[in-house]
Amino acid sequence: MAKIQIFGSLRDLFSGHDVVELDVSNLRQLLIKLPQLYPECAPEIAEGVSVSIDGKIINDAWFTPIRPDSEVVVLPRIVGG
Amino acid sequence: MSHSHVSTTINGQAVQYACPTDASLLEVLRDQLGMTGTKEGCGSGDCGACSVSLDGRLVCSCLVLGVEAQGRTVDTIEGMADKNKLHTLQTKFLEHAALQCGICTPGVLVAARSLLEKNPDPTEQEVRYWLAGNLCRCTGYDKIIRAVLEAAKTMREEQA
Amino acid sequence: MQYIAPTTSAAAVAALAACNGDARLLAGGTDILVRLQADLVEPDLLVDIKHIVACQHITEDASGFIIGAAVPSAQLGEHARLSQVWPGIVEGMGLVGSTQVQGRATLTGNLCNASPAADGVPAMVAAGATACVVGPNGTRQLAVEDIPTGPGQISLANNEMIESFSLPPRPPRSSDAYIRFIPRTEMDIAVVGAAVNLTLDETGTCTAACVVLGAVGPTFITVNAAAEALIGSQVDEAALQAVQNACSTAATPISDKRGTAEFRKHTAGVIARRAAIVAHSRALA
Amino acid sequence: MSAQTKQFKVIGQRLQRPDGIDKVTGRARYGADIDAAGMLHGKILRSPHAHARILSIDTSAAEQLNGVMAVITRADFPTPHKGFEDVQDNCMAGDRVLYDGHAVAAVAATSKHIAKQAIKLIKVQYQVLPHVTDVEQAIQPDAPVVHSGLVSRRVPKGFSENVVRYSSFGHGNIETGFKAADAVLERTYKTEATHQGYIEPHACMASMGLDNRADMWVCTQGHFWIRNMCAGVMAMESASLRVTASEIGGGFGGKTTVFIEPVVLALAKKSGRAVKMVMTREEVLRATGPTVSTMMHVKVGMNKAGRITAAYAKLFYQAGAYKQATVDFGAMPAFAPYALENVKTEGLDVITNRPRTASYRAPGAPPACFAAESAIDELCQELGLDPMEVRLINAAKGGTKSSYGPTFEDHGLIQCLEAAKAHPHWQAPLEINQGRGLAAGFWFNFGGETCVSVFLNNDGSVTVTEGNPDIGGSRASISMMVAEELGIPYEQVRTTVTDTGSLGPNEPTHGSRVTFAVGLAAIKSARAIIDEIRARLARMWEVDVTDVVWQDGAAHYTGNKAGTFEPLDLRQVADIANNLGGPIAGHHEANAEGAGVSFGVHIADTEVDPETGFTSVKRYTVIQDAGKAIQPDYVEGQLQGGAVQGIGWALNEEYVYGEDGCLQNTGFLDYRIPVASDLPMIDTVIVEVPNPGHPFGVRGVGETPIVPPLAAIANAVSRACGKRQVDLPMSPPKVLASMQKA
């Protein structure tokens, strides 16, 4: 089970949890399961998020692997100038 | 809008054009003569991108009327290299990476040439103040100043 | 718009008089071209004075300097004698815009544009400069200080032009200075400007002085109290402090995007004091 | 071979850029430098009001003017594709104008002069509405509301409807942390909006056939995005639009979106002619995308040993007339340089009657970093601690859980701080009225969608085709990486930025991504060529492909028949390529993940005139981790340019709005970017801690340099004048007033 860290203001979209455990092995599975289990986060996920997996910020790559011991943090979508 | 017929010399060549009397020299160069090396950044004399020499004096071509060029000589960036040989300033700008986006570069080069014609051995402060009217947003000016000082040195050595 | 470039002042003035619409003079063009581009003015006639011989040169004789109305700032700075005798006038005009603008901008334009912040004007007023004004009825001499009447307003008629300026002869141990305050080192409009023109006697006592502020009122402000503090003094600390106080008191600035009224009032004194120090050291040199 | 130990032949050299000669001779063609036969000139009518309802627009007189070929208003635009509603509204106002300068109508005419006259003939009736432009006023419950109904659920109560988004980040318990502190500092900081200030105004030319297929020439950081946005706004298929990027005269984030481009396209469509439009400088300042203005509450606790025990920031970012997310990119980086047990940052997005903000180099980070680094500096003063040591004590490392969540991989912050400490600048004596400021800063960096093709030409020279407009020398860097990988001289490679019809999609030149992501794709394309050559030669030599290796620019056979086959270099391979099956090319299309974070440390010396509050910058040093500097000149250029933009932000640049909500400083005369005489030389130190996500270790370097300067200068000015500066820009009137306060 991967531990997904939920930050600050996103917590109330996840019933107040700061960590949720999910049986997922890549980013795509994560992005599908999160809104299924926590429907309140669906609009945020649909709007676009970045997910940090083991310190690397991933914007889109669905097949980025998530291992059981991976650090996963859901973040607002990163942009740049 | 009335037009005026103008005979002038641009980069050593006799040129004739008819321009609206309210057209700036910059507009004439760019829109009528296709000399787009001279750039427009503000249209109000605040950025120096349109710098040219008029009878040997550095001016903003956006603040000169096209009709005012009658009987005078205009020198632009297009005339800076001697056919296929770059001017020392141009060479030094490339060697010192004194340009990033390059939009200010023609104006800076024309202004720097004008400085070195008057003062072949300027101090860093003199270069900075002379070029204060040439805005550059990319470089922070550091490499531009170094390139001008280097070019001045090389040109002095070539003269000696 | 029609453009003409007459070779005499008489022809220029005649053209102004003959025009039914909006006729304007073109000297350096650094103000009017900006306004043309921004559609703030749409003149019917533009009269270029740069081909008028009387407008083109700087001359010096026993009665002082004559500066042609079309002489650009850069030419003032290149004139060694003028720079030596009237450094304040040269440096005032030398602060207008960039090197590029210096190649075009004239004292005449700076004066007649009548910006409260004109850098060329305070030192001209402090010098007691006069303008040779040509009109349909001939020529008259007008003190520079009588020309600006308000922001954008001047006392010349629409059919008159300035042909040249005269600077009076200079007693020994005289000099002037102009300093302005801007937020950068270049390329700004003055937030405060101050010109000081003074003469010392052999003992170093100030015998004549004029202190003029710019950008702190609708037009330049001549601060007589500051001049009085200098005259009779050795331009010592007490006199300088009095100049500073008098100038801060005399300034009547507004708050705008370039500075607050409080800041300008305070800085007017600081800058005037610094100008007095520079003028004094030049007069001693 | 790891990036640290690899010996490079091309990379790291100070080679000249391929576009250099064109740029020093005036030959390079920028946005405004192109014409087409029969071309018309476009011009936009803009709102003179900060907020007003448009009651009517009468274009009849303009349409009747001889030479006017098209007049358009919002009515001429289709319903946009989903997601492009705000973009369309920002390009051309609907029933309301939302800021001074908002586009209301546009014309295309046979000359610029006629276009200008036509604009004056358009009559618009406005009903002026109450407006708000200041962030502090905009959040008050009784403030005029810019848009109703945009407030997301998580926004705390007590604000006006202009506060539309809320986010927060952090970990630990800040209250516990503040209790453990020996000193706690609480301050409110403000910054004003700034503009990217690129010298080239936006310019665009478009033509469209009767089949609704169009070609555009645009100065932009990303022509693929311009295509996508224009297609979205004009409800077209992307494939029907071919966009070519001109040389670009600066962007810094401001040219990653559209302003005039869809308008020009709509004019081209209506007139049936090519239309060119070039913005004036006034339009650029009034109606493109400046930065946020901010109000920031910060609270930091520190113990006597210099440990930060807790850090908190609440950021209000005014982001213009539409919902934006910039505040998140202030809240996340604010305390990122530090390893903190207790940290919390909150961001609130505020809309006002100002132009829609656009990106500007590390968008959102510089104000937050100014606030955070100022507070830390002031605590150092209060506790009598050395600001360098305090930063070293608290510095985040590889393995540190960052203030925004992820655990950092290896990065170079500690090395930057050590280099700063060892730099002669840090120990140099100061004179009277001078102060030294130190600040660290962080930016994420970014990769993203990237396509590159590399072609082996018949003569063995190599063409690299990429889709990212080159602002700071990236064509050189990409050629260098390809030359390095192929083992050939730099001069044998030419990199070209191609149009949207010739390559798959690319994110713009933003997020410090080009050298990293395009470089990565170019290297992989080169590797694909190598693999193709190896396979073909193995077939020719009738050997196992694993025995054919590419080394020093040639294919070598390394199997047991060694000595049988002469090595073949790239030119020799090119010569027989057609015999071996045809042209050889490599390409790589990927979503480049793995960008490495970037830290920088800046040292600034300033002198403050005690009588006028005037600040001069006496000395400035930038130290930054570049991972690996491909072309050091261009890395230094980014460091220097970014620092100077930050210096401008700190000292004199600001948007000045009048009581009427209109922008008062619409030119370079009063929007005061630094000029050459304002500055000293900008010293640079490039630290190289390789990014494991790139074959050569590259980290993006473009954005981080603008993050620390606001704080570095503020800390220097505060120490020089003895009064803590909390309000940017530190214009002389403000600094003097602070000094005169008891």
C-alpha cells in the first residue's frame, strides 16, 4: 500500500486525513482511485494537479511507477515563466 | 496626409523616398525601406532600440521625422559590418555573449560605436552612462559593458 | 500635416502667421514627436528651425554667449568654453534624456514645452539668460524667467519663435551648478531640481547669487531667501543650512507618481544645498 | 559513466550561438519584422475605464472610413472551446470591461494611419462600475466585486467575493514551534506589481484562407501554445493553424499566452487579408500580463542557536481580473530553502480590476521569498546571529522533507551557501551608509511535453529540429549536447526552431525547461541515430550489433574479428546511408519528467543616501546550482539578467494606479527598469551538483535568479539605513520616510 500525503488545505477534500493509503502501482491508478474514494477531491484532480513521486514532480506521466515505499505528495499543478 | 520627397544617404548609399510628413525616420527605415535591423521598443525615445547616427550624431530614429533626413547622412546597424567583415564591436559582442534575445543589440551596437568614435578609451562608468538610454532586459548589462570595453581596447591596439 | 524647413527666422515666422490651423515649431523634436506618435497633437504645419543659420551656433563675444535655438544639448557639452563658464547650464541640459535624446533636444524645446520639471530651465533662469524672440513685428528680448507661465503654458504668442538665447558676461570667480534628484541614475524626469549661480569676491565672500528650483511648483521657483543667505557669506555651513531651509520652505510640490509632496519639499532643500556646494567649489577653482 | 566524472569535449565550452551573427547585424527577424503582400494593419480600441458595463458599440463610422477592411468586437468571436473562456474574454471584452486597457474592438485597415483614425471613430457607451485595484482593499467584505460566484469552497469566511481560492501547505505544528523559539518575529510585507519589461512589444501577423486554414507569425515563447490557445478562442482545429515563431525579443514568462493573437486571427478571417499588429509600449504595459501585487503576513520563530523553530506565512496575491494559481507558487517556495520541523503557508488568490497576470520568471516566488528571507534576516539581527551561519544551520539538503511536501533529492543549496561564504564579497569591508544583504531562493523547475527530431544530412552534417523559441542561447546549448553525444564538432550541427506544422507539440520556453527537456530529447534523438547506425553497420559487416559501438564520433567494431573493419565516422556513414536503407534520423517525443530543483544564494551591497533615501547597488554576487553548465556564458547571462530584474523589482519598478483605477505609468519613462548606469558588474559563481534526471546533469537555471534579489536588496537596504524595509519597491520617498520615522 502506498502512502499518499495530503497537504494542508487539500485535507478537507480527503475527510481530514493527512495520509491516505492506496493500493496503486502507478500515477494513473492513483488519479483514478483518489476521486473514487474521496469524491470531494474530484474537481481538483480534474483541474490538474502535480504529483511528487519520490521527490520528482510529475505533471502528466501516468505510468510513473509508485512503489509501496514511495513518497507521494499531491500538489497544485506546477507552471513556470 | 501629405507626402514629402526626400533624398538622403543611408549607410553610404544615396537613397530617395517619399514619406508621409508625420512618419518617423524609424518608420521610413522599417516600413518603407525594409531595413528592419533598427528596432522599435517604445516609440518615445526611452529605450534606444531604434538608435541610428544622423550626420554622425547618435539619435533615436523614432524621434526624427523621415523628412528631416533630407540631405543628411544616416548610419544604421545594417551598415556596421564592412561587407563580410564584422565590426570589432560586433565580434566582441559575440565573443562575450553580450546578447541574449538580441532585440536591443542593434541599438546598443550603434550607440557603442558612436561612443568609441568620440572616446576611444572610455571608463566603465563612461560606457554605462553613455548606454543608459539603451535598455536591455536580458543581460543585466554586465557582458555588454565588458564587450564594449574589450572592443575599445582591441580598436586602440589596431590603431596603435 | 505640412513640413517646412525655412532658412531664416523671418520666413519661419511668416509661415507661422500664414497658417490657419495648428502650426508648431520643430527644434530637436524630442517632445513633439512623442506627442505626434501618441496622437496628442495633430498639427497642420510643422516649421523646422534647424536650417535657420541664426539658430545653429554657439558664439561668444564681450557681451557673453549666444546659443542658437536649434543647438542640441550634445553640442553644448562639446563647447569647451561654454562648459567652463556656464557648467550648470550645460549639465542641466545634459541631464535631459539619453545620449540619443541629447543629440536632438534643445534648450528652446525644454523651455517652451514648459514642463515644471524641465532640467534645462532652472540654470538658465539662475543665469539671468534672455531669449531673442522673433515675431511678425520684429525682434524683442525677453527674460527666460518670464517665458514659462504654468505647466505647458508660455508667454510667447503662437506666431513668435525663439531664435537664440543670450547669457550675460561673467565676472571672475563666478560659476553655477544644476543638480536634480531622480530615482534611477539616468533616464528619469526630475523629481526635484535645483540650480545655483553665484559670484565670489577675492576674499571668497559671495557677492551675487541666484537659487532656482525645478519640479516643485507649476513652474520653476526662484528662492530669493536662499540667494540672500548666500550673498555676504563665505558659503559656509550656516549659509548652506539657510539655503536648504529656504528651499524646502519655498517648494510647493504636489504628490504624483514620481514622488510625494513631503519628499519633494525635503529633497528640494537637500539638492539645493548640494548644488550650492558644487557651484561654490567651481567658483573657487 | 556518471555525469560527475564524465569528461566532456564540447559541453562546458564558451561557444558562439548560431543566431549571433544575424543578431549583431540586424538580419534576425523578430515579430514586427515581417510583411506580406496586401497586408493590413490591425489596431485595438481599449477601455479607458477600470470597470464598466459596455452598453453599446457603434462601429458604423469606422467601417465606412476608406481603407478600413474589417472591424470586430466580441460579437465576431465564436463560443470558445471549453477552458478558453477567460482567455477569450481577456483578449476581447464581452459585456463588461474589467480593467483599464481591456480590448473592446479592433480594426484592420490598409495603413497604420487609417487604422488609428478608425479606432477613434468607434463609439462605445459605458456604464462605469465601482472598481478595485489594491489587494488590501479588494479583500475587504464591502469591496466592489469583480466577478460573482467564483469563490471556491475552501476560502475562509470574512472576505469579499474577490478572494476566490485558498491553498495551504506545511507540516508539523507551528504553535509548538513558536513556543520553542527565543525570538518570534511577525511582520506584514507588501510588493507592487511589476512587468516583465521585454524590449520587443508583442507582434503578430496572420492570414486565413476561405477554408479557414491559417498561418501565423508570432513573437512568442511557445508557438504550440499560441496555436492551441488561438484554436481554443476561435473554436478551430489546431491542425488548421500553422504558427511560426519569430526571433523573440524577450519574454520572461510574459509571452507564454495570447493577447493580440486571436484578435489578429479574427481580423484576418473577417477581412480575408493578411493582418499584422504590433503593440505599442503603452499597450504592453496596460494590457498584457504583469505580475501579482501582494500583501503577506509572516511569522518566524528562531532559537538562540539560530534554528528556525517554526515558520508561517499567509499570502494574499492580487492576480488581476481572472482566477489564477500564482499564489500557490509563492506559498510553496517561501520556506523551501530550509529544513523545518514546523512550517505552514497559506495562499489566497485575489481578483481585482487589473490586467490578467501572466508568468514572470519563477512566477509567484519572488514576493514570498522577499517576505520569508526578510523575516529571517531581521531575526538574525535581533538575536545577534550571522545570517550566513543561520542559513547553513537550517539549509535543506537531499533527503530533507521540503516545506511544500516532497522530500528533496540531492541539490546544491549547501554548496551555494559554502561558495557564498568563501567568496571575497562576503568578507569585503563596507563603507558608511552601506549594508550587505543575503538571501537564498528556490524554484521547482520543470520539464514537460517535448518533441525533437535530429537528421543526418547527406554530407554528414546534422540538423536538429526543435519547437522552443530561443531566448538566451538554447540553440547553441542543444547543438552542443547533440555534438557531444555524437562525438562531432559543434560546427557540424545546426539547430533550428521549427513551426507547428513540422513537429509534435512542445510546451513553451518556460519553467526553466529548455536546456533540460529539449536537451534531453535531443540527446535521446542523437542516441536513436547512433543505434540506427550501429544496426545498419552490423548488418553490413555481418556482425552482432552488440559488437558495434559508437565512440569519439565513429562506429567501431569491437568483436573478435577486430581489425577487420575500419571505423566509420558520421560523414562516412552519411555517404553510404542510402545503400544501407535510406536517410537516417532520430526523434524523441516525451513528457520530460525529472527536472531538478534549483537553489541560488545572492549577496548584495547597497548604499543608502541618508538625506534622500536613494539606494545605489555597489556590489552584487549570484551563486547558483546549475547542475551542469552546458554553455557557461549563457548560464551566467541568466544569473545576471535575473538578478538585475529582481533589483529593479526591489528598488524602482511598480505599477502605479490612480484613484480612477487607470494605470499611470504606461511607458519606460516612469516604469523604471534598471539602466546600465544603475548597476555594478554582476559577479557569478556556478555551482554544479548534477541533476540525476538528465544525462549530463543539467538543471534549469532561468528562473531561480529572480527569486532571491528582492530579499537580498531589502536586507542590504535595511542594514544600510537602519530601518527594516517591508514595502516594495523601496523607492526613495518610502525609504526616506522610514528613516525619518522615530
